[in-house]
Amino acid sequence: MTEVNEIIKNARSVERITTQEFAELLFENFFEMHGDRRFGDDPAIIGGVATLNGSPVTIIGTQKGRDIKENVYRNFGSPHPEGYRKSIRLMKQAEKFNRPIVTFINTSGAFCDVESEDRGIGEAIAESLLVMSQLTVPILSIFIGEGGSGGALGLAMGNKVWMMENTMYSVLSPEGFASILWKDSSRSKEAAEIMKLTPDDLLELQVIDKIIPESRRKVKLKREELISRMRQDIVEALEEMKSWNKDKIVEQRQARFRNY
């Protein structure tokens, strides 16, 4: 198996640390909030308020399960429109109370069934992008697993965008790419090689700003060390962005994405 396909395998592993776990391990006093105030709650996206070194932070992220039962409940981390609208509600709340936002992304993409289409999945993602582009509080976006299409981008329009070492980010899955290009999904490994979806590829292309190591000298880091390093990195990033005025926060984020 090639390196890129090893990354894809690791990115999709059910053993990866979830948004819920990061919220509880990296931060203190995480309080989850529910519902979009329009339709209902979407378990595929979780969000709420926590503290980091005593300062309030809003946390939002896609949530997968550890087993079949939980994955069915979480819709395998593929959000419906109400998930993005819940996220929008929490982001606007964060701006109102001047809280920085940290988002965690692990999704193969938004869920595009008939019900999602009926409730406006495309509009919900577009609104999320519009809101994120205009927020006057800092946003740090971190890929912790899969990052697929607009379903991932809808939470990833940050001032800083990071990827963990064994994660992926692309316009669609390698299987989807192979199906469209060659009409043969079995060529997904070949597709993955040319899609430039690994952290190294995306750092070189300046799509992301940082890779979070998950290993040292090819030895997997212990969870405690990984969390400790990530926490320090997040603290430093948020402290840097807190020194920016509101105009700079918006201008930097918009300029960053206009480069694409």
C-alpha cells in the first residue's frame, strides 16, 4: 500500500480521536448545545462552549461513532442541513460574546438524501461559508480525519487551517473521483495518488497552514503527548489571533480563501 493510501486508511479509522473527545481533552468545562431552532438537532455535528486556560471558546465539529450503532446515530459523520444551521447559530453566538471558534472536521461529506435536499443542504452549506467569511472573531479549523467536499469546507473556513498527520482533504472521495473520471470506482487508489489530498500536498499548495504530527520517527505518539502538543499549539494560535483587530480578522480570512 502506498503512503497516500495508508493516510486514507488512517483518516477513516474508527479509532481516531473524535470531536467530542477533543472537546473534553483539549479544553475544560465543555457544555454541549443542541438544535438549530428551525428543524431539530443533528448528532453528526456537535458544538458548544468550553474554556481554555480560563478563557471561553466555542467548539464545533463533525462527529463520527466508534461502532455501527453510534455511527448510525451520528449518520457516519455526514451532516444534514440542520447540522450546519446549528453550527451557524453557535458561530453567531460566539461573535456576539466575542469568543474565538475552534472547528474540528472529520466527514466524508454532507448527507445528500432527498430529505436533506428538501431542507436545503446546499443553501445551508453556502450560508455557513458566508457567515464564516464575515465573522469578526478568530476561527481555527482542524482536520482530524476525513475532509470531503463542501461538507468539510462548510466548517473549515478558518483564519488558520491545520491538518493532523494522518488526515485527508479533497473535493470528493477517491472512489467518487475514479467513478467520474474513469467510470470505475475500483481505481480509487490510483485516483488518490493524483488528487493531492494529503497534508504534505496541501501544505505545499498553501491550502493549509500547519501539519499536526501524530508520530515521531515513525512511532505513534501517545494520546497524552498528542493532546498536550495540540493544546499548546491551539493556545498559541488563539493568543496570536486575539491580538488582531476585527477588521484584520475578517480581511485575513477573506484574503486567505481568495488565493484559491
